[in-house]
Amino acid sequence: MSSRALPVARPWYRRLGTVPALAGIGFALSWVAGLSVSPVSTDPHATGTQVIADLSGHTVAQTAQYLLTEGLPAIGIAIVAVAVARRARSRTGRALAGTGLVAALLSLVMCGLGLRLTLWDAPRGNTATAGLLFDTISRVDGVKMALLGVMAAIGVTLAGRGLPRWVAWLGAAVAVSMTVCAVGYAFLLPLPAQAAIVALPLLIIWTTATGITTSPR
């Protein structure tokens, strides 16, 4: 008669070199860098004239910001969402992954529109097009935020079944704050949009924690 030793879970810090963990950490670092690279902060309901005035002289910084806050983070969202699905091995996990992948796709769309705005329309003073593009980016951002809120809400149901309980319940705060913020951006309402001050840090923490804790043991 022989006994089989049970596998020992790796300490959390041993998981930092895995793909999901690196994606979560990269998501956080990319956002921090993106918010630091440009001082421009334009209201989601700004006119084309205001957009061009705000972007004037900040082409390089704004281009970098769109890449760092929409382009690269999209990769992180996709990887973390798929990692949760693989860990959960359930329909709920697959629903979370699907929602996250759509949100990541919208983030890439926003990045593309933002690059068009900063590299083409704003430098050329195309006021009408700049206003339309900026409104579109804001509205798409609202839909993306709503999907991220749904993704986090689905994560709550995976508490202890794919996500650690503390990470799952942190997702509840992400879901609520992202929903409020989504309304502001989708409908170009300045007051609800201010919820981003709370929603974004919560999303960054949740995504990073999810990436690390769903890494292979």
C-alpha cells in the first residue's frame, strides 16, 4: 500500500512570474504610466473646440496615454478573464471570460479612435470630427465600463469557486462603481462620470489581484 503526497500550493509570491499575474501587474503599471504621462483631462461632454484646445501641444503625450490606458490594458483584461475561466471551469467562468473579452475589444476600439483623434483630426483642427470622435470614445467607454462592471459582478458568484472570497467581494465594489461611471460616460453626464475617481483604482486593484490569485498553483 502506498500513499501519494498531496501537491503543495505555491506561495503567492511564487506566482508573480506567471502569465496571468504578469498581465494583472502590467494592467496596473500601464494605467499608472498612462495617467502620469499627460496632464490633459477633458470632460466626457466636451465640444470639438474644447477637445482640440485641450489636445493642442500634447500630441505625443496623448498618443502615449491612449496606448497605455486603452491599448495595453486590453491585453491584460483578456488574459486575466481567460485565466479566471480556466480556473473556475464552469459556465459562469466562461461567461466572465466572454464579457471580459468583449470589454477588451472595445478598449482596443477606443485606442484606435483615440489615435485617430490625436494624430490626425486634432492637429488639423477638424473641430466637427474631433467632437464626434471624442463623443464616440466616451460612449464606447461607458459600454466598456458597464461590461467590466458585469465581469466583476460575475466574479462575485465565483467566490471560493475560482476566485478567493476577498477578491470576489472586492468585485462587488467594482461592479457598483463601474455601473455609476458607465452611465456618466455613455450618456455624457459629468456628475456620474466623476465616479471614475473611485471606480478606476478599484478596477486596477481587482484586476491585479485576480491575475495573481488565478495563476497556476
